[in-house]
Amino acid sequence: MNKFRPTRLQLIITAIFIILALGLTFTLTRQKTIVVSVENVNIRQGPGLKYKSIKTVDHKTRLNVLAEKNDWYKVRISDHKFGWIASWLVNRRDNLKKATRLSEATIVIDPGHGGWDSGAEYKTSKKEKYMEKTYTLKMAQAVATQLRLQGAHVIMTRNADKYVSLKARPALAEKVSADAFISFHFDSSPNRNEATGLTTYYYHKGASKKLAKTLNTNFNDLAVTNRGISFGDFLVIRDNTRPAVLCEMGYINDTHDFKSIKKLSYRLKVASKITSGLKEYFNE
């Protein structure tokens, strides 16, 4: 009785199938698994807040990650169905309970000046306690902390007293596809004590002007007079296709304004106002 003997071609095909099966098994076992940490998290059609939500998942939902882009994970929803979820809303260990549009947002915070670039000064001095760069960083850090407590993905153009070029700041916002870019500065007049107040600047109409209006409306009851919004030809907002504003949060060489600028209470109140403004902006 003759036994069946596979041909060389059949052996090659069988070997290929075995290799593919082993490869698939290896891939599946190496897939990154994530656990959703909060309630009401959107899985979107693409990696960003602007994409439509296709599914909402809740706390403790497990998902397999297939790819990453702009700090978003591409995940498998079911067979032949995929979507994107904000990476910072998974595997968290904090008190955030429920996702919001703000918590899905990527926000670039830009503390003006830094390093050898001191910015304006309260008075001519080599002391950092009088320099604009010192207070832009403190203001930005207070805002970043408040936004992170709300779950937002915050990226700083600088976290310390270092120089960052003007071009690098909007470039970072472009790179991460920021949903908002906020640059902090303090104004200065030619002579001390001849100007006071805060101003919110935009360059591009549309989303940037809308962001400026929404944020500035929340500044009315601060200790520094609100001068409203204005067009501003500043590189960090001009060379920026993302929604971008520049906030001059008082005149550093005005005695009255500087008293507020130095206070932690002022920075915390500004942080609260920025957070409220961004909630309004993203919910509209």
C-alpha cells in the first residue's frame, strides 16, 4: 500500500502557514494591554479631539494597543473595528473620575523668555526676582498643575530657567497637534508706573480669536485690570496654525501690577480662570 507523500511545494506552503501562525501568536502575545482609568472616555476615529467619537468606554475597560500617534493609542474595539483613545486617560493613578473634552485636550503652555533672555524687568537689576522670565515660568507651572488635575495633557515649552528659541515654541505645538497654545508674558511700558492691566492677544482669526475671547472673559475679576483682547503680531502665535493666544498678565514695571504678579494667590486665581475658560472653549 502506497503512503501519501507531500510534494516539495506542499511542504513549503505548510511551513509558510506555520511561520505565519507563530508570528501572529507572537504579535498577539506582545500587544500592549491598557486599562481605562476613568468613566466616559471616548474612542475616536482618529488621534485627536477633533475626530468624531465612535464609542464610549468606562473605568476598568481593557484594550489592546495596535499603534501610537501624538500620545494617542490606536486600539481594537472588536474584530475589524478600531479607534483611538487618549493615552493619558489610561493606567492613571489619581482622583480623576470622569473624562471631559478638556481632559482629552492637548495643551501647550509657553512660559515666555528664559535663560539668558530675562524679558522685561520691574526695575533695572541683575536679580531674577525682578525679571519677567521668573514669573512667566511660575504662572505657567500653576496653570499646568491645575489643568493636569482636570486630566488635560499639558506640555510645557520649558520647565526650567532655560532659553528656548521663539521658533521652537510654535513648532512644538504643531508637532503634538495641540488643541490650544497659551503663551504667558508680562507687559512693560517705556517708563515705570505709566501703564497697567492685562491683555489677551491673538493673531489668526477663527479658533485663535475665539480662544482669546473665551479666556479673556474669565479675567474680569482679577486684581489686575482687564484691557480685553487685541490683535498681536507675535511670532509664537503668528507662526502657529493651532489655536493660539499670548497672555500679557500685567505690567511688570508697574508697582500695583507687580504686587499681584509676585503673589501665589494671583497665579492660582489665573490658573483657575484659564481652566474655566478652556472648559467653555472646548464645550462650545
